[in-house]
Amino acid sequence: MTHAEVSWDVWVNDANRAFQLLQKENCQGILTRRAVGFKLMHDQVPEHLISNFLEYVAQHNITVLHLVREAVILRLASHAQTSVSQSNNASFVATLRYQKWNPKDPSLVVDQIKRTESVNAAWRRLLLFNPLIKYHYVSYEQLTGPWKQMYLEELIRFTGVEANAAALVPHELVQLHEGTCSERVHEYANFATLLGETQTTAACAMLEGRPVGHSPTLSRNKGVAWLERGGRVTTAGPRKSHPLLPPYSKP
């Protein structure tokens, strides 16, 4: 059965059955508040059923934790390095070393990355600006960075679950791949140039330890850019500033 052939009745019956199974397995005899759920990929909601899906989420008070891997190029590299998925032994996998991903046509990869980012953004708009949906956006990179414990605790509070975040995070995590885009992708700098100002390049820069500090979009923006530094609010950008703030002039 193709996506176009899936009816709403079939889709929602499968979703309800999955929730019921999880509740039966995880919630019987539990007195504290517990959440059950499952990972749902963007493409698992057929396009012609999206409006039904949004109504379903709102009606059943389902909490949506929208997890997005911002560095899309690393996701593509992971898919290409398929040998990882062929082993369930994490210790063995951790000892493996892979050649850098070297796609034949970088322009096709760049187009795919930009299409994926557009899909991520489209889903975020649909969910974020629906006042009836309990929605939280989280980047994969936030859960692997130095503040991962704080972000995980925030997600747990958002779901209303009674749980200790420290008990949910393993003390030792096995990294299956090198952590940066330069380590994973052959001549990544060329991709960064082709990608320009995208989520992927910003995420990759962060993973490299050099977060983006300049935005061409803000340089071209005719509005006021607000920056908060050391507790003081300043403005940057055009000469015409907010009426309550002193005018800003470039040296």
C-alpha cells in the first residue's frame, strides 16, 4: 500500500493500537505519572492526512516532542555508512573506523539537505502555530552537547512526567561515529560553501567548536537586531533605531 492509498481510518487505527500496546506494557500498576509514546517520522504521515493528524493530536491532548537533527549532512552520512546498522554490539561498533563519506555529486547532496531542512521547517510551522497542540521543538545537537542534562530535564517537565532525568541518561554513551562534519564528510568545507546560511552549516560549526557569530541575513536586514550582552540590551544594524533607544551609528 502506497502513501496515497492509506485512508485515515487505517492510519488512525494503527496509531491507536500502538498507543494501547504501549500503555498495556508500561503503565499497568503504575501510580506515578508516566508518558508513553513512539517515534513518528515526518514521512510516516501521508500528505493527504496531515490535517486529520493535526486534529487527532489536538483532540487526544498528545504531547509532540519534535526532535530534529539540524546537521542533516551527518544524517545522510550515517545512512551511507550502512555497516553500523548491521551490528548490535555497541562496543564493537565503537572500535570501527570509517572512511569519510565522499558523495559523487555534491550538488545533489546540497539540494537534498535544503529540501530536508524545508520539510523540518514546514512541520515546525504546522505544529508550533497550532494553539491546540502541546508542542516542544528540540535539536538533536542539544541532547549531545554540554547542556544535554538541562535540555532533557526540560523535556521531562514539559511532558508532565514524574521522573529523575539523571536516572534516564546513561553514565557512558557510546559514540558510533566521529562527532563533527569535517571528520565525517570528505572536503566538508566545500559543502559548507555550497550550503551557505543553513541550519546544517550552523550546526556543523557548533559541533566543530566554533559557533556561528555572523549572519549575512542580519547584515542585510533593515530591521533592528537586538543583542543582549552581559545583561545590557544593545542594538545593531541600521541607522534608524528604536525610538526609545539612542541612535546607532557605524564608525
